[in-house]
Amino acid sequence: MIVHTPSQSLLLRARDPNKIKAVIPKWRDIDYQGHNIAVPHKLDEVRILRNLGANVPPPILYYYDWPRPNGITPFDHQRETAAFCTLYPRCFVLNDPGTAKTAAVLWAADYMMKTKQIRKVIIDAPLSTLDLVWKQEIFGYLMHRRAAVLHGSKARRLELLARDFDFYIVNHDGVGTIADAVRARNDIDLVIVDESAEYRNAETDKYEDLTRIIGKRRLWLVTGTPCPKYPTDAWSQARLVNKSRVPVYYSQWKDQTMMRVSTHKWVPRAESFEMAYQVMQPAIRFKKADCLDLPPVLYEKRHAELSKEQKQAYTSMKNEMVMLGDDSTITAVNAADRISKLRQILCGVIKNTGTGLYEELDHGPRVKLLLECITQAAAKVIVIVPFKGIIQALKREIDQQYSCEVINGDVSKTQRDKIIGAFKNTPDPHVLLCHPRVMAHGLNLTEADMTIFYGPIYSNNEDQQVIERFNRPGQTRKMTIVQIGALPLEWGVYQIVNQQKIGQESILSLYRNEVLGVK
């Protein structure tokens, strides 16, 4: 087989050319180096030839001018992932977290738009990723495409959906508000579901809403953790792609993959996770370790919503600071202290200046996001918490789903060594909740492949020390650093720390810009 790129044709050696002629309308007889038939090198023809058993390459690999920011070359596994998606109306992308799946599926969608295979796309994703991941990736990689984030009131979402965009980005819990309007459209041809494991329960309203949106449209389910809890998580997802691969009833799948060990306890059977992978087909999967062209550390930004109580406390505190004014006597120390108080609120606590104790605020949205991130890790997780007052509250939440231990100034060295030893040598704990100041030089935590900053920390040195705990000799995995933030104030702290520009002027500038609104 030869790919003749000038004519965008495939030159084939066929024992029986009539079999090809019977199913492909456009063809021509040739006599070239043993090749006897030529057909167009397009998606429909490639799908037909593959069904006939011919391993012909996807056309995207030859004719697509991969749009990319700053001339960045797509990774090999991204090209293969994008090519795979173009071949299947419904499929799974199961590449590990941190393997840059987002850009790959966007390239695939863009190519299919250019070849008029599809017109418009719905992206159904976690709330924290709508702007900071999906919209920014579309802007960065596909600047010629238009995207809208469907968030806010139902009226606002529907108003944006009615406008002319290439990509409509909606959060999982917002699908229901637009389902009827999407069903009525005939120009939306593809649904991309990010973190599809969120739909592992077919009994939920949002699962039903998703099925209403999908209808007969193309569907790409994207997740690096398809079965975050049990192999049974695969059943509902597999039904979205190909119902014939799983039993009709969930109970049947549970009996195949799980074993009852007591009245209320079930455990996975041997090889059950491999069984789950087999039913989640067609699928492509790249592990981080296999992606040799990836950088060793990847950064992700995730947006956290604020609770009503946090919003009120933040506004009140900020108003007090504005009333204090921005006179010439303010120092970097004053500014840093005031910023710290606002950061505490964003993390879910307020320090009582009278008692010195922390008082908890409702911080449900950020905790939910934290648990989502932990679920998406391929190995163990380190969570860096900038304020001592919130760490025990987070442990209570995490303990409900994962084994978790705390390392901070209240933990003795003996106990700390015991916790670290267990983290390194046993399955539990899965999560370490750490205050940055205890992440000592020389500590080796290469069992983790993800470090999550629950909020930004205010030190160049501590930031680097945290990262070096798992990015050091002995690390065999690609690593992901997740930065959680809610408002420009937090992203401003992350920026000046990442650029190693913490200093008096940067702190004063951040305070004046983000707190006082003085540019």
C-alpha cells in the first residue's frame, strides 16, 4: 500500500479488486509497482478498507495542518489519539491523566469540521475545567474556532446555545438545562464527554440527560480513570458507546466482575478490571510511562467555585480593606497579611484574631473539586494545604473515599516517619495532606504522580521544595501538578511564585490590582 499524497489516494495491491469496487464508489485501475487499484484517501474509504481487513492509515496523519501555539509539535501519542477518534463514530479515549488528551480530541474535531464530517460540537466536562482547560485549549490550539461556555442561569445558557459557535462547553450538572434545545438541533454532530466516569451510575438524572443529548450523534468518551472505584463503573459508560458489549442488566455485570464476601461487602474478581477494559471498546489508551515525548512535569489549572458563605465573607473582608485605603504607609508586609486573610476565606476558613483559632466556612465546591482531582490520579497523591486550620476538615472529607494521613507541625517526627513509611511501602495511605513547611529537604515521595495545591503558597522556596518531593531520582512516572484557584487573586499568587518573583513590589502590585482595584 502506498499513500499518494499529491492526489490524496491510496494505491493498493488487491488479490480481488472487485471486492473493493463493490463497496467503494470511487476507484480506478492502475498498474504501478504491483499495485492494481487506487481509491480516495478519505475517512469513509479508510473505514471501509479497515472493515475489509486492510490496515490503512487515517488521512488526518497526512493532510491535516495541525494548528498549534508557538509552533509546538504535537506529541506522537496525540497524533495517534486524534487519528483514532476520526475513525469511530463512538469510542473511548482512555489515555492516562496528564497525557494531553484535550488537545488531541480538539484536533480530531477540528479536522472533521474541515472535512465536513461534523459541524458543531457539545463538550460536556467538569465545572472546574470549562474555562481554564477547554476554552483556553480551544483558544490556544484552534484560534480559528469559536467556543462558548454555557454557564449561569438557564436563560443565559440557552441564549448562548442559540448563537453560532463551533464548540458549546457545558458542565456535567448543566446538561439537563440544555438537553431539549440540543435535541431540537440538527447541526450538532458530536458530543465529547470529559471525565466520563462521572456517568458511571445509570440511575442518575444527569445520565438520563446525557442520553437525551447524545441521541444518534457521534460520541467520544474521554477519561484517564474509567473505573475509579470498581469494575462495575464500566457498565453504564460502555452502554453509551455499544450496548451489546455488556449485559442488559447492571446486576448481571456486577455478578460477573464482583464477588460477595459478606452481606454488604463485594470485592472485585480477579482480572475484572481487564474485563471492564474489554467492554469499553473501541478504545485507545496510552499510559504516561509510554509517552516518552511528554515533559516530566505537566501543570493543570482547575477552577473552584465559591460557596455562598465564602462569597459573603470574601466581599465583606475585601470591603473592609478598601475602606482602609491605599495610602503611602502600606507596606508589603501589610499587603501580604491582608492577602493571606482573603486566601484563607477562599480555602474555607477564617482565623479569629482574638482567639487565634480557625473558624470553618462552607467550602463544599472546592472539596468536591479536590476529590475529583484525586480520582483522576494514576498513582498516589500529595495535597498541599497552605493553612493549618482547614487541613483536618479536608481529612474528614477525603477519609470517606480514600485512605488519608496528615503531615503538619502537630505531627511528631516519629509519627511522621511512620506515615511516610506507610505511604512509600504499603497501599495506604493513598493521599498525604501536607502543610508546605514540613516538606523537608531530602524527603522522597516518588510513589505519588500528582501533587495538588489546594491553594497557592507564598514562597518560592517552599513551592520548589514541594515539587521536588516527587520530581526526583527514582520517579518512574510522568507527574502532574494541579493548581486550584477561584479568583484572580489566587492566580496572581500562583503566577508570581511560578515566575519566582515574590518580592515587595509584586506583593504590593497584586494587592492594589486585585483587592483595591487600582491598576
